[in-house]
Amino acid sequence: MTVPLSTRGKLLVFEGIDGSGKSTQINLLADYLNAHGIRTLCSFEPTRGPWGMKVRQAAAGNERLDIEEEISCLLQDRREHVHNVIEPALEQGTWVLLDRYYLSMMAYQGASGCNVEEIREMNEEFAPVPDLAFWLDIPVETALLRMAERGLARDAFEEASFLEHCYRIYASMDMPWLVRIPALGDALQTQQQIRQAVAEEYPQIFSRANTAALA
């Protein structure tokens, strides 16, 4: 089935602590959407641009920028990402799948002592609100175990007690477009839940029969 995309694309965001499987789920959903004739663009934040890399490089060295500088860098990185990548793609009818967005900033910088709602307001002054966001919900200890099993180095954001605080902020978020996805099962079980949520949001494109098939 090919779906003509003459209208604005959709912004689908994947959130959760590292090790929750965001990248895997984005790739699986992109394949599914592409098979239905929907153009997709997969991206991530912080980006590899100069502002995002400043935050990434500090964290990789097990350090953090001063919180005000960190917030400034993340906001500037997102402004450029929205202007140069996200908005142009949406305007062309492409569905944008993002690994992290401003909900991550609410969780991580919120866990560092910043006001969560103020962070949301700062971002929504310029960043489009997601059409759907998926919080991949797994316990912190499971996420850290997965990272260890994959041989992934932990950075300055991945200390267990800090991640527990991030988790609690994610769990407290209440937006009509945010969907909690239990992600302890295997990747295809998690993907099935995501596809079902997308099909229910856009029934004119997806049928239950199509969603049930993990093509």
C-alpha cells in the first residue's frame, strides 16, 4: 500500500534512559512506515553539530558542563536541528523519527535540579510539539545491565542514582501525545506495541490487520 503524502509529516519521538532500545525501535518502525509508502527521516539529539558535541564530549569524559552552559548548548543545538532538519522534513511530508527530544532535557536537566516545566516552556517556544512520543519504560538496573552486556562505556549522565531520578521524572510526565511502552520484552514485542499506538492514532493509514503483521 502506498500512501500519498501531500500534507505535513509527523514528528515521532522516542524517549527513555540509555539501554532502553530506542535506536532499535526507531529502525524497526522506519522499516514499517517505509513499507507503507511513508517517507521517514531518522535523527537524534544531541546532534553531532558543534553545540551538541560540546555536551557529548564533556559527558564522554565523565564530566558535565556547568548546568547553565549545558542548557544553553542543548537549546542552541535543538534550534539548529529544528530549523535545518526537522521542520524542512515535516514540511515535505516526511515523518521524522527522533532518538531523544526535549523530554530528555526535562528528565536529565530536571534531575540536575532545573525546573522541569520551565525547560518544557523554553523548548516549546520554538520546537514543534511531537505528534507522538514513546517512553520506553525499563528499570534502571536493566538498562545498565544491557549497556554492560554490549560493552558500552557509561558517561557522566549514567550513574545509577541520577538515572533513577530521570526515571521518576519520565514517569511523572503527562502529555496527551506521550505513550508509555513497557520495553522489558524482546524487540519485536516492544515494536508491536509501538505500531499499534501509531495505527490507533492514524487509522486512515494503518489497519489492525497491517499492524498485527510484523513485516
